[in-house]
Amino acid sequence: MSDITLGGNTPLPDVEEHHEHHHPFLQHHFEDLGQQHEASTLGMWMFLSTEILFFGGILAAYWVYRVLYPEAWAIGAAQQIWWLGAINTIVLIISSLTMALAVRNSQLGRRMGTVYMLIATLFFGSIFLGVKGYEYMKHWQEGLFPGAAFHWNEVPALAPKVQLFMTFYWCLTGLHALHMIIGAGLLLWFIWRAWKGHFGPEYYGPVEIMGLYWHFVDIVWIFLFPFLYLIHGAHHG
Amino acid sequence: MSSLTLHDVRFVEPEATRNYITHDYGALSWLLTKDHKRIAILYLFSITALFILGGFFAVVMRIELLTPEGDLLTSDTYNKFFTLHGIVMIFFFLIPSIPAVLGNFLLPLMIGAKDLAFPKINLLSWYLYMIAAVMGLYIIITGGVDTGWTFYTPFSTQYSNTHVFGVTFAAFIVGFSSILTGLNFLVTIHRMRAPGLTWYRLPLFVWAMYATSIVQLLATPVLAITLAMLMFERVVHVGIFDPALGGDPLLFQHMFWFYSHPAVYIMILPAMGVASEVVAAFTRKKIFGYTFVAYSSLAIAFLGFLVWAHHMFVAGISVYSAMIFSFLSYFVAVPSAIKVFNWTATLYRASVALMTPMLYILGFIGLFTIGGVTGLFLAAIGLDVHVTDTYFVVAHFHYVMVGGAVMAYMAGLHYWWPKITGRMYPEWWARLAALLVFAGFNLTFFPQFVLGYLGMPRRYHAYAPEFQVLNVMSTAGASVLAVGYVLPLVYLLWSLWYGRPAGPNPWGAVGLEWATSSPPPMENFHETPVVTWDAYDYPAMMKAMGETQNV
């Protein structure tokens, strides 16, 4: 009679009966776990794209001043202990490996394997934060925190610009560390969930999404390390 | 029964004994709800309150401007008033208005989903909004802020002794509310569509929300980090944007407008979506050039990212970059014109039902066109130098924001009011209000084009005596406009108790949101709809139903 139809000809599952077979973690507004997994994954990717623009904004400002003040930027980078940054880079890459292994273990339904790998990720993440804290303490003592506490004055003419470099150093690494701390908090929660046996071949999405976040924070550091620690050679070499 | 027509749906839909409003009672059932419809209602109340607040600042400013002397407000207070008017209206009313109220309510209904993809994040975004709003209110009570809504540095970071930190922090937080709404909508549109609802069967409102969400998602983080740097500079006293300390104030403007120009499209794209829905419903026609209208939303969202420096022509950017940005700004006119021409073509030789939503949309089309065309004047560098920072600019963006976005919001609110509340609003009063808004709006803002062209600068509480006549006209218009806004507040509330029950589909419109009861049940649809028709398939529906539908 009309080409406008509303599903009257499609057999639909009985709603009551349908609910009985629900996976405990299937939310009511999704049809099945597959849809839920796809939605959550897409959501995390979109969240990460906002993070790219968030870090991208401040990195753009960093680049503007790096072009304007190359000498000050080189001096600023020379204030960093490069091998501490290098150690932290290695530590974070290892933590990304253990995170990936946690995802794999949860996909295979290995409960304790997931727990151990998440704990390992948390462990390496904590090492990173510890090293970062040590660096912050050193900078504070050396008067390299911007503002009233800033006392670095080896090259007076460049001191305001070196201070600008250190402003970006603290903002960028501080934002990154904040993301690490949030990640560590999430890991604690995931360790508890994994230990309770929430994850398995049917339902490993949250671990995978946690992994996406963790890898992203790792990648941010891969950019920050050369930008903040390794650029002194270009102008002092 | 082998197939149900849309017409049959209202009879087939089981009598909804409990809808989303009566599903649960008590304040907590609202404050902890994860239902997109209830969250939309929470937003409706919040943004209405903030609209009244922002309107209050506008009214006081218009009264001040009745006389050339600065006699009602000191210049410092006036600075705070225009700043707060801008911040409240942009961040707390216009940006959330159509997306967070109408979009929240309708998006899952329009695509046949039970809810948005992330209901808890949806509630979180309302709480972020409220936290920011309460912070803003606290700041207003304790002294306000005087930087202008643009927070230009180094005034905002080094010189202003008002609550810059608090208000930028509030804007930072409300930005995340906006980001989360956009993220939620994008995932919902991608992953939650009902079976058979392909992209080219989506209502154009959904396309508009999709384009809006992309802008919210990609532009807002840049505002957030810019404001974060501003706050850091202000608290620690460094010079990221302060030339005295090696910083560059132009960089702040670039980064601020990288968000705030696209933000204009966060406000106007949803309005265009509402226009498409209303035009189709009250002409009983398919939208002419559906795919063009759909893609023009995406084109506007994309081009919107490439034009920000037209706000900075006189700020000291190079002539060459000004020329590039001027050139690119003209391009935005193309997709905007595509929309206006397609709505016009839809109206052509249609039997247009002049109900309230349609009156608002006819106003919208005309006023948006004026706002858009005067935008081209401003995109022309030579003319911009003449009228920059004058009332011409004020008039231009109020034509787009108030004549465009607010008119469309009012259209959408009336059009979907029966769906949201289950009650009809009083048509006669609503038409009167629509006409008052249209007349009052033009009387308020058209004289401002003239004032600006004659050289009256914006943001001063006093002005040269020869500008008084036009300013009195403008204030008179604002009074009419205020009445036009107060009326709906009264009769829409009245209609909650005394309005005629609406039934599922009072307009005889097509679209999934009309295929469920009014107000909709908690789960939106009792069974997941399967879509086999295109958007705005009015010709087929008219054939199926005969011509008996009442409108």
C-alpha cells in the first residue's frame, strides 16, 4: 500500500526474553556487545583527536617561539638532563608493550596474565613519574621554574626568553604528567576489574580502550622528548 | 499485518502509560538521570535561566545608551556588562542552545536509537556546564570581569584587576561540556542508527548536528589550551602572550579565533538544521537539493577552520595573510548560499502553512541572509578597516546570532514543544510573539548598521550626541524584543497545564521522532524501527494518507 513502512514486517525479538541473555556489562541502549565495543572505541579515538588539538595548540605556540628565539630555546634545552629524559622514554615504551600484552591477555581470557601486565604497566608508569618528579625538584632548586621563582641568569639578555622556554617545558610536561597520573588511576581501577574477572574474549573492549589512551600518552612523550631535551645541538654544535 | 504506514504508527504504538516525564518522580530521578530526554530538559531550564541573565545585561546596556552621556553606568561597570553579556550569551546560551536541548532530545529519536551512545558522559557534560555556570554566577556577584568576551592579552593577563582567572576557568570547563556533547553526538550518529537508516536517509537536522559536533570536537580543545596558557600566564606572571616579557599578543588572538570563529558555526549550523526540518514540515515537500544541503553543512564546518584571521585585519597581521584570509572568508558564503537557495526553492510554489515555527524560520532565512551578506562586507579588507570595532560589527553578528541562531532555536522549541511536553502551545499568542521578535529585532539592530557605518565605536557607554536618534530607535526595538521573549516564557509554561494534548504527530510530519508517542516513552520506541524511506518523504506520505491531514 505504501513504501513507508516501520518495521512491521520484520520479526523482532521479544524484548523480555532478549534481556535475559544480556551480558552483564551490556548497557541497555546497545543492541549487542559488538555495537557497544565499536561505539566505545570510536568514542576513544575521537577523544584522542581532541587531545591532539589540545597538545597541538600549545605545541604550535612552542614552535612559534622556537622560530623566534632559537638561541634561547637551545640554551633552555641544554638545561635538561638528556639521559633522564632518555631513560623515561625507554620506560614509557616498555610500559606500552606491557599495556599491549595486557590487552592480548584479556582477549585470550587469561585473568592473572591481564592483572600482571596491568600491574607492570602501572609500575613503569610510576617509574616515569618518579624520574619526572626528580627532574622537577632539580629545576625548582636551580631556579628554573618560571615567574617569581625564576633565578637563572647565565646570559642576562636571553633570560626572559629562556624563562619562556621553561614555561613551555613546565606546561607541556606538566600536562603530560597529569595525563600519566589519570592513566595510573585508571590502571588501578582496571587492575581491580581484571582481578575480579570482568574481562574475557567476549568483553575486552575497556582494556583495549585503556590501551589506546595509554599509547597516546606515550606518543605525546615521544614528541616532547626531542622538542624539550634534544634541540640544543642544532645551535650549539 | 505485513507493513505499517507511518500514518498507522500512532494507532499501533501501544498506549504509553508512562512516558519519560512520568517514569520516575523526585529531584534525584532528574539530577541522576542518564536519559537523553531528561538531560535535554535539564539543559532547557539551565540555558533559559542564563538567557534571562544575559538578556538582563543587554537591557541595562540599551537603557544606558538611550542618552549620549554615560549616566546610568560608570564606564567600568559598562565594560563588565558587555563582557558578561557576551560570555553568558555565547558560552552559556548560544553554544549549548540547539545542540544540548533540541539535539539531545531529538537526535536519538530521529535515528531510532534508545539513547545517545554515552548516557553517563551526557549527564557529565550537563554537570560540567552547571559547575561552570555556578562559577560564572559567583564571579558576577563578586565583581565581574571587564576584558570583553575575547579575553585579549596582555590586558587580561597583566592589567585587568577583575576576576579574569575565574571566568576563563569557567569558560575552560564549559568547553569540555561542549566537547563531550559533540563527541557523544558523533559516535551516536555513526554507531546508533536504526536498521535501514542510511546516511542519505538522515534528516538534515542530524547532518547539521554532525557538522556542528565536528567543530565542537576539533576547535574547542584549542580554546581550552589557550585559556589554560592565559591562566598560567596570569597566575605565574610569565609572558606567553605579553610583549614586555618576550611573548606575542597576536599569537593569543590567532589561537583564540582558531576556536572562536568556528564557534560561530557551532551556533549557526544547528539553526540551519532546524530550518530544514521546519521548512519541509510546513511545505509538505522534500527539501530541494537534499544532498547539497547536507554537504554544505560539512563544507561550512570545514571552511570555518580556515578563516579566523579575518577578526584580526587591523591587529597588525601581514597584508598578505590578510588577503588570503579575506579570500577564504568569501568562500564560506558559497555553502551558506546553497542552503538559503535550497530552502527558497523548497518554498517555491509550495503551500506554506504559516504556523509559528514557520514564521520564525521565514524570519531566520531573511535575517541570516542579511547577517551573512554584511559578513562579506567585513571580509573585504578595505571596508573592514573602515567599520572594524564599530556598531556595524555588532549589528552584523547579532543578525547572525540573534536573527539567525535564536530565531531558529525559538522555531525548533515551538516545533518540537508538542513532542517534548505532549502539549500544544497557544498558536495565536505564539504567532504574536514571533512577529514581535521579528519587528523588535530589526528595530534594535538595523539602526546599528547605520550607527556603525557613521562611525560609532562599540564598547563605550557614552557617544556623540548626533547618534542619539538611532540609539533611541535601537533601545525601543530592544523593548519590543524583550516582550517577544517574555511572552513565550509565559505561554509555554501555561501550556504545560492548559495546552491541548498534542498527540504523537500534531504537524503530520514525517521523521522518526513523530512516530512515537508525545511525550516519548523512556525507551523512545517500543520496538526498534526499521527505516525503508528517505527523509522528508512527504509526497509518498501524502499519497498514502490522502489529503486529510490537518495542519
